[in-house]
Amino acid sequence: MKKLSIYIFPILILLVSCKEESKKPKVIYEDAKAVVAPVKKDSTQIKIADLPIHMEGTPFLIHPMGEYSMTDGISKVNSGSASSSYDKEESFKVSNYNEYEITGYISNFKFQKIGSDSLHLLTEKPVLIETVTYLKTVSDKAKQQVLVYTLADMDTNKDGKINSNDIKTIYLSDISGSRFTKIAADFQELIDWNLIESNSRLYFRTIEDINKNGGFDKTDKVHYHFVNLQNKDWKVEEYSPID
């Protein structure tokens, strides 16, 4: 019985530590200025890019960018929350592309107009982009080709880096990467978004940490928004479907 307890006790400690790790807040509110301070740069990482992606019907190539590091002789690609090891054939891969959507843990994009050699950077600020989706079905109706991004753009938990443990938000840009625009409020976590083709509206929900405990749960407030993509200014309207 004593031998059994020797094995059970470390397991219980591990389970408790994992539970505490999962409860770490996504937002730390003390000294709010520190939240938007520059993140720490990892000197062991170098920038890499995937080969360009062309979304059908658009005049631009999109180059996904990420970070590559060599640690103890093992090649690693930034996975957002930690570096993950890959075999030699896959170690330089930054993103995946499938039917007008790019996914991954992407630090930036460069856009290149077909027929030109010049490249345009999406943003100068540090971000971690998880998805970018081309709204092909409304491009003709809205008279503009729009990309939707889900990403982290602030070190909200103040651990010195932007990763998947920070608040996720939503941005829009046109197909060239210009007009890169945040459409959710700061410190509100993106829940989901949906495109309604019939009226060319992008709907999305966010949750606000109204009790300021650093997490998001059923006691917090859900906000409902839409953007009319037929309008050039991408004005965000809030509405209340549950009132």
C-alpha cells in the first residue's frame, strides 16, 4: 500500500499543477500600460515564409510568415503557445491552405500583386494569426475583396509573448492586405463569426470580462455585432438579439 501511495502522490501533484496552469487568467489588469508594451524577442528565432498562396479570382499572392528556431540541434516552428518539433521534411512549414482559408500560427503576411516583384507587409505590430479567410461569395456583391483574420494582437496575460493564451480578436483587410482593421473592442474575446451572404453582413460575438477576474465565463457579458460589407467604411454595429 505504501508503494502505491508513492506513485499516486506525484500523480495528484501533477493533476493539481495542470489544473492551476489551465486556470491562468487570459487578462491581467494591473498596470494596463504593460499589456501593450513590446513583447520580448527570442534571439534564437529567425523569420521564414511559406511559398505564396493564390486565392482564385484575386490579383494578389499571399506569403505566410512565421518564426523558425534551432534549439539543442532540433528544428522547431513557433506553434503559438510553445515550440513543437517536426521531422526534417515538415520543419519549415508555417501554414496550411484549404478552400479560401489559411490556418496556422502565423506572425505576419506579405502581399504581392501578380505581375509585380514588390511585397507589402500586412502589419508592423506583433501578432499571432490563427486563421485568415477570403470571403469569396460576397466579393462580387460587395464590390470589394475582403479577408477576415482571427488573431492575438496584445500580450494580455503579460507573460512577455503573444500566443494562443492571449485574447483572440478579429480583423478585416482587403485582398491586398491594406486597410488592416480591428473590428472588435480591446479586451473582448472573440467567440465566433459568421457570414450571411444574402445581406453581405459579417456577424460576430465577443465576450467581455465584466467582473475583471481575468477569465471568460457565463457570468460575463456577450456582445453581438455585425459589419455591412457593402459599406466601404466597415462600420461595426452592435445589436441585442436577446432583449
